[in-house]
Amino acid sequence: MSPTLQALLLALLGAVLGGGTVLAFRVSERSRRVPEVAEPTLPPGVAAVLSVLRSSALVVDGSDAVLKASAPAIAMGLVRGHHIAERELADLVRQVRRDGQIRETEVTIQRPGLPARHVTARVAPLSSQLVLALVEDRTRERRVEFIRRDFVANVSHELKTPVGAIKLLADAVIDASDDPEAVQRFAARMQKESDRLSRLVQQIIELSRLQGDDPLDEPVAVPLDEIVARAIDESATDAQARRITLRHTGDRDLVLLGNREQVAVALGNLVANAVAYSPEGSNVVVSTSGTEATVELAVTDQGIGIPSHEIDRIFERFYRVDPARHRSTGGTGLGLSIVKHVAASHGGKVDVWSVEGQGSTFTLTLPRKPGPLVTGEPLPQMPATAGPPRRSPSGAVPEETA
């Protein structure tokens, strides 16, 4: 065999051995490769159902990764990346995956700088690996329930005070039946307490009626001149007894579309408050003004004023700036709550300017035509360093204008 042929045979043998080695290596690698596990998929129809749910919904796989999240769940912040953001909810999902039992719990979501959010979570298995979590936001319901309980407790307390006083005075009258002067004195106090009780009950009824009705379904023309005249007339007796002058200034013949009774009640409460908290011989001015879009009813007094740290709370039910004086003024703490509700139901607002020792101005701004219901908005507050244009730097109230 020639050297050339021998070299060729050796080269072919090397190529065959090399190819066999590579083939054997690849076969060995394939035999050692771990078979891929198919990713879990959503059962048919689940994605479509989640897309129309108003609840916050999550579907979580066996590795605690979120496969599907509804828009409300994302907006609520329940998902961070591909994982559940709330540890308590994530732990509940793992428990359901382990034993397959449906569970329900309440979770409080805390976010820096935001109020706590109370939710209920119901978690159920979809398969051996997939778990469905439905989350309902109960924050508003919790707040409403708290307000209801607080309101009932306050009403019970406020009713208990005059009722108890009337009972004690009645006992005193019986014991002093042979003393005409004492009987007359106790009877006068009973009359005062009964008036206070009647006023409290009436305002509770008014507030309940305002909350129970939608007064703007059929708005009517409300002439403000008549509303102002009615409010002044209702407080005229109390004002005269304390030599307080009531005036109406500003634009006349203004009309808005709304609920006549509600506007009258709101303005009447503002005027009554101004008279009750004003010193003898002072002035209370009701000023009206209007633009093409809105009307303003402002009530200015020269009373005790409101501390700046309490202005944000004066519209709370039963809250009083000066609790020590409410017995003498007969205040119930509900008048400004009614004003705020009327403003909101008309799509308007109520502003406050006040300085201790100088007086206050409450401005009720209402649209000429009914606007959307306004709820939960903070009440604008004028700076305490500068008064409204209706009051001069000396604190004098302007004279009546034509």
C-alpha cells in the first residue's frame, strides 16, 4: 500500500472517530437535560370573567407569581411587579394552596402618607397550583359605620342632657310648690331647656331629611331676597332682645335654581349663629352678590371669632368652638353641618374667615344652576391675617347699601 493511500485511510478514520465522539457527546447531553415543565395557564373563561369584575381579583400560580390581575387590583396597589404586595394576603394564598380550603379575612393596607384602607379578601383554589383571590374595599363602609355610631352616640348624649335637666327642674318645682318665686324661676329654666330640646330635635329632623332626599331632582327658582328676609325675620326677636342690628346689603333680585327650603335653612342657621355669638349692640350683615355662574350669601358678625386651629372642625356634627357657652346660646352643634350639606348637595361650597375677638364671615357660594354633588372636599379657608372686603381694618361693619 502506497504511503499516499495509507495517509488517506488514516484521515478518513480520524474523521469518523471525531464525528462519533461529537454525536455521542450530544446524545449524552440530551439524555441528561431536565424536561421543561409547562407554565400553568388560566382555565378557559377566567381571564374574561376577571376583566369585567368590579372587585380586585388576582390569580396566583404555584411559585406565588401573579398570572393575572384585574385593573382594580393594580389600582389598589395589591401587585408589585409579578408578586402580591401585601404579605398577609400572600400568606393566605399559600395556606389555601396547601390545603385547598376557601378562606376569608380582613386586611388593612397601609401606605406611607395615605390613610389606611380596610379590605376583605376571599381566597379559593382554582386548581392544584392556581389560587384566586377576590378583594373588596370596605373603607367607605367602615367610615360610614363609624360616622353612624358616632352620630347615634352624640344624639343620645345631647338628648339626655336637656331631658335630664327638665326632670330635675320638675322635681324642684314640686318641692318648691309653696314658694311662688322659686316655682317661677324653675319654670323659666324648664321653658329654656324645652326650647333647647325642641331646637335639637328639629335640627336632627332637618339633617335626616336633607340626607334622605335628593332635592335637586326638580330644582326651582329661588329668589334670594325672600330667603334673606325670611332668615332675618326668624332671628329678629333674639337680635332685638340683645340690641343687635340685622342688615341686608349687596346685590338684589338674585335668583338661583335649587331647593328653596334647603337654602332657607342654611342661611337661617348662619344668621342664627351670628346673632347667638355676637355681643350686645353689635351688627350682623347678610350680603348677597352674584356672577353669571354663581351667587354668594355672606353672613358677617362682630362676635367672639373662631381660633385658627378649630376652623377645620367647625362643620363636624355637634362640634362647638366654645362648649362652655353653648348652654347660654342654646347651640346644638348641628347648624353648620346642615349648611355644609346644603352647599354640597347644590354643588357649591362654604368658606370661612374668622379672627378671635374680631368676628367671622361665613360665605355660602352656590351655582345659579344645579351642579354635581360635591362630597368629601376640604373646605376652603381664608387666611386669618386678612379679612374680607366687607369688614374694615377697625372691625366696623359697613352700613346698609341700596
